[in-house]
Amino acid sequence: MAKFHTFDTAWCPGCGNFSILECLKTALEELKKDPSEVLLVAGIGQAAKIPQYINANAFCGLHGRALPAATGAKIANEKLTVIVSTGDGDSYGEGGNHFLHNIRRNIDIAHFVHDNQVYGLTKGQASPTSDEGLVTSIQPEGNINTPLNPLLLAIAAGAGFVARGFTGNKQHLVSLMKQAIRYKGYALVDIMQPCVSFNKTNTYAWYNERVYMLDENYDSSDKSLAIKKATEFGDKIPIGIIFKEEKPSFHEKNSVLKDSKPLLDRKYDQTVVNRLFKELI
């Protein structure tokens, strides 16, 4: 089995993306995946460069459009381990509509969001998760918008696996990634990763004072408790699996895909394609 290796990057020194890249490589190796079995998908942004820096199959598309490409790949070849690795602006801003509808479909994709609370590639303007009042070069008087809570949104929309990680705890992040990849359905891991160049508020020191791991007795199947934990972001920030429930995946529910060979191995049939897309809407 071939090993995963990484390439030289163009990130700023100290960027949390280095930790995420290292953790992803470790997670895939510990799961005994082969690079040929893995597809990494991204849109645009500093986080979206991940597929360019590791020797797996890769697709980098338009800003905010990583999930549709990942969806198409997984539907065509369910044998692929499909991972979307991209940023908070790409996933929750430009890609917010796709984020919601992939949750509805529950397609078997692991979605790792590098959440640095700014647009890191385009000089640090406020992103959907930026704190209210955050001063940037574009918002010199402070961000006036209420930050999006992606975990709360995902739970409310019906996601079956919702977690938060932190680049300052790599062992824990590797564990979350492995569990998300194993989960049969859509799995979100929102990863707190400070932007050392443009976000001078949400720094490593800021997170280290606030981040704590969920207790081993925490019941991640309790949706009411999960909603409470998802809203906890301030003096204390929980990391771990916030919510998890088993539910049928898109492949298990789709009449074209279930109990049959992967789509790419079948002879083209327009009738089958029409049936597939009726159930995809």
C-alpha cells in the first residue's frame, strides 16, 4: 500500500493549516487508506489548497462549489473516500446553500472546515464566522454582522455527525477526522485554526484559554444537549463530537444506487440517470 506524503506549501509561517495537513495525513494512514482510494475536494481559499499538498486524488473547483463536485464523485464511485477540505468563507459563505443541501441528502462525505474566522487568502476581511466587532482592513470600524454558528445550523438542518476540533490539539483532531471519515453519511468537523497574519483577535493564546474537550460521559446522541453545547462559544469552547446519530445515507435510500454496483461501472442508461436525479433534488 502506497504511503501518503505532503509537498511544499505557500502558507504563512505559523498557519493552522500546517497542523490540519499533518493531521489529515496521519488520519488517512492510521485508517490504512491508499492514496488511490481517496479524493480530496476543495473550492478556493488558503484552506482549499490542501488537495494540492498531499498525494491523493484531488479536485479544486470554484469558490463555494466543493460539495457539489464531491457529491458527484461519491455518487459515481461510492468506493472512494471523499473528503472536502476547505475554509469557513468557502463553505459557509459562497457555499452555504450547498452546505445545507448536502446535510439534507446525507451523502457519505467528510467535510473538514478550516475555520479561522476571516477570509485568509484575500487579506483578512470578515467571514461568516467572524466575531461581531472584529476589526479588519475592510471593516476598520468593526464587523457589524452576527457570526454564523455552523454547528448549530448543521444540527438544526439534520446532520448526523457534527464535531469541532482545534489545531492546538493534534491528537484529538486526528481522532475526530478518523471518526468523521468512518461515519456513513455527511460528517462535519469545524476546525478552529487561528490565522496568524490577519486575525489578531482569535489567536492561539485566545483559543488555549477557552477550548476544552468534552467529558467522556458527554452524551453526543442527546440533541437538546448538543444544541446547548453548539451555542457555547465565548469564555468556553467545547471540542469533540457535539452530536452524532446513525441515519440512512443517500446511497442506502436511493433506488438507483442501493444494492447495486457503483454507477461508474454500469452501462449508460438515460432512464436510470433520470431516476437518480429525481431523488437528488
